[in-house]
Amino acid sequence: MKVSDILRVKGGTLFIIKPEDSLADAAQLMAEKDIGSLVVISHGLVVGMLTFREVIQAVVKNGGSFGTTTVYRAMDPGPLTCTMETEMDEVRRMMLDRHARYMPVIDNRMLMGVVSFYDVAKAVVDSQNFENKMLKAYIRDWPEGEEPAEKA
């Protein structure tokens, strides 16, 4: 399974923000849309990722308030990225290695979507459920009079 398979099911809604926007505005957008991340875009290119983790860290660092902090000062300037052709096993490994919950999907320098750890977990569970259903159907339809081969 590839990233393109997940984005096809998930849809193409993207939430972006500019580096010069205020962190308070970013947090408000995240709360309004009930999302955990924003892709930071400048001049049409992905320049960072802002997640609730960076927002909380910035607020704590600023004594419990947003102050005049910009997205640029709080964002992760080097987020993990993948392409539409990246295999889901690779995405899962990369996310686990870096403790990343969100990953922008970029093809030819263009933002195609964002894959979350939830999306990856859901794809794995859906795939396992499909396999289980197929195996149960196969067992249920076992030809009469034939016995499965026994292990030696």
C-alpha cells in the first residue's frame, strides 16, 4: 500500500499557514478545524510543519502565553516528508523513528496532502480486516471432501 492509496480515501483537504502568521492565529485555526497540524508554506513551498506539540512548547517557553510569537519561531523547519509513491511500511517506520505524528506528502515540490499517524494505523487495521475477511471466506468455501494439507 502506498501513500497515494491513503490520500485517495482520506480526501484532499489541506490546512496551511504562513511563517509570518502569529502563533495565536495558528492555534485558533487548529482549534476551529479540530486538527493537530498545519503545513507552513512560503512562496508556494513547504518550509515547515506546525503541530500541537510545537504550539505547546512555544507557549510554555513564553511563560504560558502566545505573546507575539510567529509560526516561524515555533515551527519544525525540517519535517519528515514522503511522496505519493512511498510505501506505507516506510512511512510507519519513519514516523516511529522520529516520533512524528504528521507527514507532508510532496511530489515535485508540490504539497499533495498530509498523512497522520492515525491515517497509517487506520490503513493497517483496514488491510488486516480485509485479509481476515478473505481468509474466513476461503475457509468457509473449502471444497467438500478435500482436507487441508497437514504439516509434517
